[in-house]
Amino acid sequence: MSDTLPDRLSVNPDSQYYNEELLTRGIGVRFKGVEKTNVEEYCISEGWVRVAIGKTVDRNGNPLTMKLSGPVEVWVKD
């Protein structure tokens, strides 16, 4: 697999932007110059990340998230 990262990636298996092969390699996300470890989804072209809010979940068991706007950088960790 090449090191070209998709513009948008999600960790939710039900999402159309989910890519298990890429997620197992490990993806690093830097938002506004700070590395984030709780990112659920990102979009580079639109400049946003969706981060989990603590350990709270909705009625379906999915984490509650908050969308933050700003510059996004991503890389493969391996």
C-alpha cells in the first residue's frame, strides 16, 4: 500500500470513509499544531476533525463527538 493518505478518514466501521487496512498501520493527526489521539474522523480539504468527548456514548454506543475547525496534518505512524 502506498503512503498516500485519503482526504477524509473515519474510525467508524459503518462510515463510507472507513479504511481498516490504513488504520491498522497507524495514522497520526496534528490539529492546530497539537497531536491528537482522540480523533474519530478528519477531513484535510475542509479543515476539520471530529474528536471524542471523554467516554460518553450515545444510545447506540457510539462516542459523542465534537467537530473542530482548523489546519489538519496527517501522517502514517509506521
